[in-house]
Amino acid sequence: MRYLPLSETNRRDMLAAIGAGSVDELFRDLPKAALAKARIDLPNSASEIEVERALSAMAAKNRNCGQGPSFLGCGNYRHHTPASLDYLIQRGEFLTAYTPYQPEISQGTLQAIFEFQSQVALITGMEVANASMYDGATACAEAVTMAARVTKRNKAILSGNLHPHYRDVTLTNCKFLDMQIEALAPDPTAIEDLVGRVGPDLACVVVQTPGFFGHLNDYSNLAKACHAAGAFLVVCVTEPVALGLITPPGHIGADIVVGEGQSMAGPMSFGGPGVGLFATREKFLRQMPGRLAGETTDENGRRGWVLTLSTREQHIRREKATSNICTNSGLIALAFSVHMTLLGEAGFTNLARLNHATAVSLAEKLEQIKGVKLLPSAFFNEFAVKLGKPAEAVVEKLAARGILAGVPAARFYPTYPELADVLLVAATETNTESDIDAFAARLKEALA
Amino acid sequence: MSQIRFTKDHEWVLLDGKIATVGITEYAQSQLGDIVFVEVPAAGKALSAGGEAAVVESVKAASEVYSPVAGKVTEGNAVLPDAPETVNQDPQGKGWFFKMEVANPADVAALMDQAAYDKYLAELNG
Amino acid sequence: MTMPATASGNQGLQFEQPLIFEQDTRGATAVDLPALPHTRERLGTLKNTQAIGLPGLSEPEVVRHYTRLSQKNYSIDSGFYPLGSCTMKHNPRLNEKMARLPGFADIHPFQPVSTIQGALELIDTTAHWLKQLTGMPAVAMSPAAGAHGELCGLMCIKAAHVAHNQGTRTVVLVPESAHGTNPATAALCGYSVEAIPANSEGRVDLAALQAALDKHSADVAAVMITNPNTCGLFERECIQAAEMIHAAGAYFYMDGANFNAIVGRLRIGDLGVDAMHINLHKTFSTPHGGGGPGAGPTVLSAALASYAPVPFVVHGKDGFSVEEHAGLGGAQDSFGRMKGYHGQFGVFVRALSYMMAMGADGLKQASGDAVLNANYLLARLSAEMTPAFAGPCMHECVFDDRFLKGTGVTTLDIAKALIDEGVHPPTMYFPLVVHGALLMEPTETESKATLDQFVESMLHLARKAKAGGAEAEFRAAPQFSPRRRLDETKAARKPVLRWMPPTAGASSQAAE
């Protein structure tokens, strides 16, 4: 087997050094009643070419988004990534390193994390950010429990414009704790009143910007109401490219900003792995979950970085830790950071403008189709449309014509018949004018 | 009359009238190493004997500081949050953690005196 | 001999690399984009009017920056990484190639199900391998890492207790040698944690387990036992432990962090286990990536299977479909969702690529070689070092610091001196039950020559420490790494966690 270096001679010599007669003898503590013997019904080892054949055949059963126009979003976006990005993150010194617990020989990863933390703090408008969480949904859940720890309150409100997966993961994480979570009904027309719900017993309100249905809402008044009541405003961002063009959540008063970094980090990969972003204000630092890299000096007085404030974490604090997270999403955070560095201020803001402009052209084309109604008036690169016909059937029809037209809201809200005709549509810099024209033409046919 | 007493969790208590000053011992600070963070209780907080009162952290360890006796906090040492190294430098002086009004001064007298604590330390290291 | 000072601060191939923020050229970018279409903005009142503060660099500058950073890292590609409990084995590049096939990388989680049959087949096939390798009837695929898998298992357990009107059980028993994630996870489910002591052989003391079960009688919800345990030993009485746990009405969570020792040899299902997570980034060779991403699929017994989180793949009459909503359809009893989308799909591709390459025979050989390598280190290093427990060990061996007694040299000093020998230090001071522990996990992907070299280095250091007079030299290690020992106290007392623009004060000083 090509991954195993020991030869039979090696094994014999090593057993002699150990003083054991066979490898099986080393396993003598395993209970006989549970030995696998021949009961594992799986194929034996395969050559590289055979594995490639089998997996390529499986991959070929999928329609990939490069095969035709696609307009899918809902927290997972298809963006172009520069060629140098994938090359850099595949360098073995990044790819095959462990968590940087030995700082003397991990300065590369540590400096990259420090730069990542700085970039995330800047784009969210917050003071500090951590080294990453698993994904946006789990980061959102961690934000709610952190708000509860800081405020010493146990009630949270989740806006109806929050991504339903973020809502569900938060509900799951809080289910077995002493917390009351009020998840509001889906809000495709942005009419929910959050300010009116803020009360003195509340730990936090969670909103999303841009919202799940695409709306760009100004939450400054909500932030003021939360702060007057001693509660946190948690803002989720599922499309960080938006932060190249819209006001950072930190500037409108968010206390915690969480998000999903996939759209900046690389392929959609069927939704995972992603990278959770987590930023907050400095005064809440010690209640923040996740790893942190910090600056210091070595014995020669040279600048360097270490993992710091570890006493918040499970390997020291055990059952009193701020979270149980250990392995997070280091490599995807690196990819996010490399892309952000490649773009820089000019590239990042231009990319955001291009996304918005592409989405506006799509919106203008779709609005001209009879029966189509755009729900948000202000949006970034994604919006909900009402079709007047069941969206799932329309999507199937367009898929048969080679177009991935968006995501039916019913996929998330099967128990809300009033959302059956709502379609969620996204456009990015990967969509061309001809993609948009083809989509509009086929949609017009499907609705006729 | 003031007299210093000790707990098995390596806190010291110095009683003066009804007001006790509480900190961690020289032994405790030496075991923790460089202290990087201290959280002291706010005035007014009610404490039970053996209840969690403060937090002290080094780079690699975090410990709770327990209240040696029942009572109510009158003051937390405001110096410590910004200068946690004070605990390393002067644990049984400027590095005190909090002052409290004790519910029953006799509770303090019941704790270990210097000789008993020294003996306890000798057993720990034996 | 002292090193000559250089004007640049560089030392040959060791470069001093400033932060990206210190390389800023205003307006520069490494990404040129197509022209903007002419449209009017529809951003409402939320258009940002302020600069963000990101630095601008050209493509060659960015490539050089990260190339130089990478060269400051130790990695499994470049050297031996005997990091106990972390399973730092070779990461085959075939896995990376497979994960980048457009049919896996360029697919969206919410495409119509008819267009992603291959993706659901991949998840289902990976699940099949994991079920076969453990002899367990079900697996929850969505947990993102080991600790997340623990959470999945305990949530299934809590849901099962609630369903059986046993929701008042509040205690989880955890051996004192456990990873910190175990008690942290139990706390996240609202449980209080009680430690069970180990016996002198480094294993769970069954009498102590029974005493704890009796003491809390109807309050114990679950017992979490790592097996093989963190001392590198198999809990040979785990079947009896499972019977005792079940007799008390509790569930048996087995922490599978060390599954690499027994893969292909032992059916977990026959041990009486109710839930166990599997770290795909350990046992199944997906890269650690400097701290993730990983994946922690969690196998479940028949008693817990129906409470598994959504989503999960089901076989339908028109191919595969997916249950995405707890409480609906085939997910009536599911405790809910714990991760966005379909779990760590890209990690599944890599793990399946590895499992198919290894096959049933190769995986059995892998655990055999992993255990052989660890026992070889245990045997050879015992010449100068003090093993904490008698062998045979499983895939890792642990030494205590008795061999350093009176030398003035510590476990930490030995670890840092190993860096100068070109080896990544073993896990230190863990498990907590072993004084001054050095926990070594060589894995099966290291050659005998590599192990022999490591043994030479380790014995050399042990002899040097014992000979006396080398304290200062040990304390000064490492000397040949990109940085020497770093001041962690300074980092923690006045945390600097991000770059700040110089005008705003508290600036990050450039390296000398």
C-alpha cells in the first residue's frame, strides 16, 4: 500500500526490538467478542487511477454550476477565485500543519491568523475578531450564547430575515440550555417590528444583512433600542462581499457580527466546509469563543505571534469554557484572508460594485416579465421575487433548459404555503449579460 | 486585633473588625506562574462560604478564588484588572483581591492559622 | 560563535516578513475585474461612504508574502509530527485532486435534488464505509469536527432521555484523563460533569465507575469514555462498562478521537457503544490545514438513530433524496439541525478518496503499523526515559518526567530542544493524569528510518539532561527556528489581536 512505508523486514525487526511475536499480539487488549475478523464488507485497496475513475464517475452525476447559467445564493455563493489563491493554500506548509500550538515553528499560520483577524475586524467595523468558527450558522448560535453570558439573560429574538439554517442551528444549540428563543416567521416583505419587541429581559436580537430575502434594512434604531434595554444586537452576514459596498454592521451599533466566509474563500463545495466569522467589541473579549492569535516578542526581542487568551477554551477551562470548539476552519480562513489580500481595498470594493451592478441588471430584466414582482427595493446581489406560480415547478422547468434559476423559498419553509411562489435569486461577477438574458427569456416562457 | 488565616484553596483572610481582606497566598501565586488576568467581585455582591468570588488566570491555567467565609463584598481591588502582575509581586499585600463584611467573624477564626497552613503546605510538598 | 547581523534582518532563506498592512500601496490590487455594467444603484440608505482600511498589494507581492509565511511553518509534508492524540499522518494529494473535481467543488447546496445525485451518493457511500468500519447501524454526517460530533452524540442522548421521560437526568460521567472537549460539550447540553478516577494501569476504574453510577443513581445521562484512551491504552473492560452504564439507564458515548488505532480490527457496535464521533481529519487523512476544517461524523446505535440531526440522505424510488426538516417527513424524531447545508462535504470527498485507496485490507494494515510504530518508540525510548504505563500501548505512548527528576530540565525544555532537532514536539502535559507527560503518536505513515532518527534525537537529549550542566542550553532552545521562545505572558496581559492604523495609536511595531 503506497501510503505505508514499513516493509515486512522492518516489521520483523521492530517486533524483535519490542519483544513481541506478532502485530496481533500488540492488540491483545481488544475484546475477542468485538474483533472484526472477516465481517467488514468493503473492497480492498485500490490504485490511484481506480479511485479517480470511481470518484470522477460519481462527480459526473452532478450538474456543476459551470455547465450553464446559475443564480443560486442563500448563504452560499459562486464567485471567481484568483488562480494564485488555490495554489497558496495548497502549499503543504499551510495545508498539512496542525493548529499552531508550537509558536516557534508556526509563525506562518499565526501571522496569517493575525492578518485574518485584522481584516475581519475592518470589514465588519468591529474591534476584535477570532481565528474562525466552523461556519456562519454555528457562529450565529455561539453569538447568541455569548450574548446570554455577557448580559446574564436567557431570552433571544431571531428575525424572520435570518437564514433558516442559522435560525435552526441556534434553536438546536439553545434547546437543551435554559434559554428561550423566539424565532419570528419568515419576513419576505420586511414588515416585522423588532424595536417594539425589545424588552428589559432580552439578551439579544439577531438580524441578517443583507437579509435572507435580500432586503437592506437600516438597523441603527434597533441597535439603540437594544442598548437602551441592555441587550445585544447580533448581525449576521452570509455574503461578506456585500461589506465592500454597504455600511459595516459595527458602524450601526452591532455588538457581535458573525458571518459565513465561503463566498470569499473558494468553491461552494455543496455547502461545506465554510468558515465562520466572529467579531465583537473589545470589552467582551473574554466571553468570546474560539481561538485568538496575538502579538508578542521572542527571546531575541523580535516580533512574533502566539495563540493567546487560551484560558477561555476547552483544553484549559473544560466544562467552564466559552465553547467546546477545538478544530475550527483554519485553512478556509487562510483562503478568505489570501483572497482579501489579493483584492485589497480597491479590488474588494470593485468586486462588490460589480456584484451589485450585475444583480441590478438581472432585477431590471426580471421585473419586465409579466407576473414577476421583486420584493426588496434595496438589495445587494440577491433578492426574492414573487412569481405567481409555484417556484419549485418553475425551477425544475428551467433546470431542464440548462439554467439553475435560484432557490425556491419552499425548500426552507415547507409549512408556509404563502411562500410557495417565492424564488430567491442571486447574481455575482460570474454571471454574464447573456446568462441574464437567457434566464429572463426562459423564465418568461415558463410563466407564460 | 487582626490575625491572618488561610484556606486549603490557598486563600488568605485578614480580619479587621467585621471587614476581612481576601487574597491568594504566596504559594498559590508561585504555582500559577505569571498572572495575566484577574476578575474581582463588585461591591455589594453576597458571597457564601466556599462560593466562587473571583477568577485568576495565568497563561496556561484558570482558577476560581473562593470566598473563605460568608459575607458581602465591600470593595474589589480596582488595581488588579489593569495590573494583574501585582498579585505575583505582592500577593499578601497590594495584590489583595477583595474586602468583605463577614457575616460571622468566628468563621474566620476557625480557619487555619499560619502554623497550620505551613504544616499543610509541607504535607502537600511531601 | 555568534551569528553575523544582517541589514535586512533576514538570515539566508529565513525571511523577516512584514504584515500585509505594512506593505500597502494605496489603490493597488492583485485582482483586475471586468468593466461594470451601467445600472443605477439600489442600495437604499446603506451605502458605505467610508474607507475600509484594507491594504493594496500586487499579485507578485501577495504570492511572495504567503510563500514566505508558509516557510515559517512546520508541517507533516516537511517532517515528523509525533503529536499525541492528533494523528498527524500523511495527507495524500489524490484527496485534494478529487475534492477539486468540478462535479464536487462547483455545486451548490440548494440545487434541485435531481441535479446533485452524485453528491448525495458520495455522502451515502462515505456513510456506508463508516458504518461498515464501526459495525454501527447509523451515522450522522453533519458534525463539523470532533467536538461537534460529541455535541451531536450528547444531543441524541438527551433527546432520547426526553422521549422516554428521563429528561431529568443531569449528570455526565467523564474519566479525569479525558480531552477538555468532553466536559465542555456536556456543559453545552446543560449537564453537570463528574470525573471518574483512573486505576494505576491508566484505565477507567470499574469499581469507581460503579460507585459513581450508584451515587447519582437515576441522574446519570451518559458516560463518555475515550477508547483507546488518552494514555494510549485500550479500555479492555469497556464491554463490562457498557453493561454497567446501560443497567443504570444511561448511554455510552465513546470518544473516537483515537479510532486510528483500531480501524479495520474492531467492531464498535459489538462493544455496546451508543454514539461515537470519528475525526475524518485524523483517522481518514484529511489535512489539518493549520486548525481545520475537519469533520466529525457520529455513528449511532439503533437506540439513538432516530434522533439524528438533519440533513440526512435517504434512498427513494427516484434515486437519492435528502431530509432537511426536523419534525417533518422521515425526520419526525430528529433533534434538529447543527450545521449549515450538508455538513463538511469537501472533507467527505477527501476521506472517501482515502478509504477507497486503502480498502479494508489497507486500513487494517494501517492500524497495525500505527500500533507497531508506537510500541517501537515505547520499547526503544524506555532505554533512557520513563514510560508512564506498561505496554503494549495502542497507537501512542506516553512518558512521564521521572527521568528528568533532579536534572533541572523540564518536559517543556525537552520539547523545545526537539524543535532544534527538526522534529515537531510531542503533545506535552497531556493527559493531565501523567506528571510532565510527553504523549507521542508516530502514525503509520512514518518509516523505520524516521523513527530511528527520532529515537537517536530523543535519547541524545535525555542523556544530555541526565548528565547535568545543560540546563541553560535546554532553557535557550529552540535556537534554530524562525522564532525563539515567545513571551506568552506579554501577549495575554496586554492583548494585541489585530493591526491598527498608526494614527489611531497602539500601533503594531515593525520587526527590527
